[in-house]
Amino acid sequence: MSPMNFDLFADAEPEQVPRREQIGEQSFVLRGFALPWLERLLPALETVLAAAPFRQMVTPGGFTMSAALSSCGTWGWTTDRNGYRYSRLDPHTQAPWPPMPEVFFALAQAAALDAGFADFVPDTCLINRYIPGAKMSLHQDKNEASYAAPIVSVSLGLPAMFLFGGFERNDKSQRVPLFHGDIVVWGGVDRLRYHGILPIKAGQHPRLGEQRINFTFRTSH
């Protein structure tokens, strides 16, 4: 059975999917990689969100994003009518972003190494919350000072359909189903590929309820 045809709302993740699934020359889905880390990840996430709650941000074009955002680390990612950028301060509180929990950092490094990227040192973690209907349009991650480091993206909660495209917005995109605990890593020649998330379908995750949480680790500076 092709991964394209999996039922995103099955009770369990498909056993047919290999642990590491290659989706590009230097791009991989690491199936279930985050699951052994959950008992440390979720309490750490609560601590971060207590200091920097999710907020609906506005794009430079004036549109409110359907995914709610937060950040942790030395730098946080933000957007408003003035553009997309990294900032050392949470623009809503003018306080520094919460420090990146050690377990976040260790998971990001372990996933990057498993995908062939040694010495990954993320300085920011963008945290997205998707409820049913929320999506992320095709985009490139290109606010970083250098593209030498990979992107490490962790999926928790409700399943999602990840769009992984080419180097032009109109290039055909793969549709890659992502499940609770999956991690996508892309870098090197694939670093500037367009990617996005189709609207999240209604569902109830036994641990996280009606939401998908996504961590995106990057080296911004």
C-alpha cells in the first residue's frame, strides 16, 4: 500500500511504513521517532507555553494565520505587517523568548543525526498549533542567516498531510501523511524546497485532543 493512500484517521499508525522514508535527495520522514521522548517533551512544552502562549499572528499581507504560533530558544520567529523575521524578544510581552528545553534540543539533534546531518545546533524552535481546518500555505524557510543547517519538524497529535514541493511555488508537491511522533528532516540540496500543510481534518487524538502540535527547529543565526 502506498503511503499516499493511508487512512489518516486510522486507530493506529500504518505498520507498513518504513521507519525512515526518503522523500528527497536529502529529505527524510523518521516514522515515530519522537514517541520515546513524549513523557519529557509534553511537560517541557507546557512550561514554554506558560511563558509564551500561542497567538494568532498576522502576515505582512494583513491575513491572520490559521495556525497559532509560539517560540522558544535564543531567537523566536514572528510575523506582522512589517514582515517575517526573527527576534530575541516576544513582541507581545517584550520579554525574551523562553529558553529551549534541553529535551527539545536533544531530540532535534538526534533526529538530524539520524537523517545524516551531524552537528545540528538549533537556536530557535517555532511551535505551531493547528486545530481542524487550520493549514499552512506552501512556503520556503528562508529567514535564516545561512541555509547550511537542516530543518527538523516534529509532528504531535492529529495527523496531517504534508506538502513537499520543489524550488518554485508552482512545482508539483508530494503529499506525505504525517502521524503522531513523526519527524521530517530536510536540508542540503533540499533545504529551500517549498512545503506546507493541508487543512487539518476533524479528529480526536487520545493524548492531545483536537489539535496538531508542530515543532520546527532551525539555526537562524
